[in-house]
Amino acid sequence: MNESTCSLADFARYNITHDFPKEVYHVVSVANSLILATATLGNSVILAALRRCRTLQPPSKALLYSLVLSDLGVGVLVIPLKLAWNLAVVLKKPSLYCFLWRSFRIMAAVLGTVSFFTTTAIALDRYLAFRLRIKYRQVITLRKVVSLLIAEWILAIMWACTEIVNETLNRVLGTIAILSSVVITLVCYQRIYKGLRRQAALIQVQCQLATNQNNSSFSVGEYKRTVGNMVWVYCCLLVCYVPYYLNLILLIAFDNDVLVLAKNVTSVVIYLNSSLNPVIYCWKMKEIRKESFAIFQNICHPM
């Protein structure tokens, strides 16, 4: 055992996982391989499609770029590390297991945190668009959004690296961050829908007046569509992450081998989110769907 890469906790974790039936690792590895292929291809196409979109506002496009990049990172970095980690267990290589475990955990933590932070930033962006209306473009600039995104990536990396120093601190900070993100996002969407219900008629009148004075009016119909699109993305994120975190809570309260096994299985559902998001973008966003189909046609039928 290489003490430089394996702590006592790592060794204990290895002793549990290497006793799982090998069929579990085979099924999980096949599922992860399929997600790797679809997440990598799908998000690569979406990134290319976003570059060609002209109707999306630059701040909104930057937020989507961050979310798509985090999903692409799952396909390019996290799942390959997970597959290699599973292989280390099957081959009974504890030192390699410990090294890959740390690398995998940090990378998965960074990208998962960025996904939550970005969906929260998108919810705040949509809420501010509702509150500011025709002033939105003057207040929410691309520079401000890019600065926010850089800050969230840095914070995610800093938090993930705290696991190396103190796992308890890492869990506490992570729990606070995720719960805060979920609460802020839900509050933003709740206020948006509540406000739309109460002020729909007034907003329609204000839009018509603004249209006569300013070409950059607040379109209620278009706004509802953008909010609805992002709600689909957020609901997909929650559906994919909730089983894993519920199992994690149970694992903290009742530490047993079955829950450790369930943790590995539910993690596959988290990675599935990175494959489903491109489908949601193409389904709900007309221009992204159009540009994505054009890219696929160019791939299948090159000039």
C-alpha cells in the first residue's frame, strides 16, 4: 500500500468496494460508457450551436456556455476517471484506486458544483430580467456575467480541494452551498411565476408603450418561454441529483455496504444529466435545435 496516496479512510473504502460483485462494475461501466459518448458528442454539438446562435443575448449565452462546459467536462473528464477507478477495483490495484478516487472526487465535485451554481445564476438572471424589463440589457452586461462565472468556477475548485485537507469541512461547506443554491433558485422561479400571474395585464400594456418608444421592449411571451426552458433544465438537474444526495444522507446516518453500493449506482444517474441536457436544449430552444441539426447534417454529409 502506498501511504502517499492512500489514507486509512481510502483503504477502508477500497476494502468495501472491491468486495462488490463484479457484475455490478460491468453494468455500471457499460452505462457510464454510453453516457460518456452521448454527453461528449451532445454537448460538443450544443457548444458549436451556441456559437452560431444570434437571437440569444450575450449574458444568457455565457450562462449556457458555462452549463454546457460543465456537462462536457463530465463526459470528457469525470466518467473516464470513474471507468479507470472501477477498473482499478476489478484489477485489485489499491494504490491506483486511491489516486484515481481523489482525482475523480475533486473533478466531479467541481463540475457538479458549477452546474448548481450556474443554474442558480440563470434563475437570478431570469428574475432580474423580470424585475428590470427593458432596463435589463443596460444593467446585466456580458462583462458582469463572465466575472460571476469565473468567480463560481474558482469557488467550486477551492471547495473541492478542501477535501484534501479536511473531509468534514468539505461536506459541511458543500451541504451549505448546495442547499443555498436550491433555495435561491426555487425562490427566484416562485417569484417569477407569482409576479407573472399578478401583473400579466399590466406588463402587456407596458410592453406596448415601450414598443412605440424603444425597439428593445420586454416581450412577455418570449420571456415565459425562456423561463420555461430553464425550469426544464433545472428540474432535470434535481431529478438526477436527488437520489444520490438522499442516499448520501442515509449513508452518513447508517453506514453499511448496501448504501455504499447504492451510492455507486445512483452516481450513474447524475452523469445521465449531462446526456439529457443537450436533448432538452434541442427540444425546447428552437434556434439551438436548428443549428444542432445543421451541424449533424454537416457531420453526416460533409461537403
